[in-house]
Amino acid sequence: TKLTLILRQVFDRLRGGELGPIRVAHALVYRPRESIGRVRKPTPIPPTVDYDLWCGPAPRGPLRRRQLHYEWHWFWATGNGEMGNNGIHVIDLCRWALGQNRIPPRALSIGGRFGFDDCGETANTQIGLFAYEPAPLICEIRNLTKTKGGIGKFRGRTQGIVIDCEGGYFAGDATGGALFDKQGKQIRELHDEGGSEKLEVAHLSNFAEVVRNRKTNELAAEALEGHRSTACCHLANISHRLGRETPPEA
């Protein structure tokens, strides 16, 4: 699509040094959420659900939350928190911007589940550092409600990506964005023009078409790229849960 082409050109120019060397790529997910509460006893499984099929390879334990669907994101047996829920999308864009087509050699993550007294297990406040070289990637999750003062902004944004360079930065998301100088003055804007919806339709259409014609060379992005971004999320959560330095082979 036209928007994809614009982003590709911007990222190529950033990597080419238009604003100086890239120093760090920020992936932002500042999304307020509410507590999911607690349950005192297992919740009944909806009669319309094949719970064994729903669980798949995950342990078929009792349902200990109010809702079967969606809230599975916040339990380790079935989900990987906001890092893997929404973080992956902006991590993917940051990898593209950095030109990194590999899994990071090291990852570090800190965080926790703060401000909520509920049964959720995954972090609602988390920072993942992916040690790409020469510029690292940082993903930050903020899920606290606005009333608790846990959102804020970074470079004027609550979501998307910020690519910091020595002479300025790019701030935006999959729908476009803008270039800024070091003082935060806008240099050039990339207009959305409905790009978000068009981009999603284009990606899904491309995938469906390749499934039909089996011409994998026509894929907009190979499944391997999705794996690499997914691996970043898993590495962050592994670091968060381990809480200590661990070699990859362990």
C-alpha cells in the first residue's frame, strides 16, 4: 500500500542517517485498563464451549476468572500479558525501523502487576529492553488507569513508536507519523488518510490470496518475521519471570 511504502522510505532514510545515527527505538503501549477482580470459587464453563478444545495444550484447570474470553491474556497458562497482546505490534514496527531481522542476542525486563487487587498474573507495568546493536529497542507497557496517574506520555504519544536519533526523532505508528528535530519541532508530517484500516485490509487480503495460490514469494511479510517479533515478547516475559541472568541454553 501507499502507506507501507511511505513508512519503508522513512525507515530507510532514518537508517541512512537523515537525522543522525539511530540511538534507540521506543515501542509504546500506554493503555489504561481496569482490574478484572477476583473470584472466590471456579467460574462455570459456558455450556456452548468445548473447554478441552479451548485449552488446547494448556493445562485444563478450573476457570478462576469472571470471563472465559479475552481475560485469558492476563494468565500465564494461556496468555503473555500486554507485552504479547499489543506490545508485539509496536515491537514489530520498531524492528522494521531498526532493520533488525533477527532475535535480539539479549533481553532484560522488569515490571509487575501494580494497583490492581485481582486474580490476574501478568504484568500491567513492564519495560522490556532488547539489546540490538548498535541501537536497542525498548518496549514500555503502562496499563494502570488514568485515575491512578499511571499513563502519561512520551514525546507526546501514548502509543506507537518513537525512533530517537542523534539529530531528532520519528514519532508515529502503522498509520504514519512525523519527523521532529531535537527540540521537538515538527519537520515533516506523514498523513494517515485512513491508512490504518487500508493497511489491515491489505495485509489480510495478501495472506488470504497467498493461501489460495500457494505463491509464498508474494507474501507481504513471511511468517518468520512474526516469529521474530513474538520471540521478543517471550524473551521479555521470560526475563521478567526469572528475575535473574540466565544463559540461552539453560
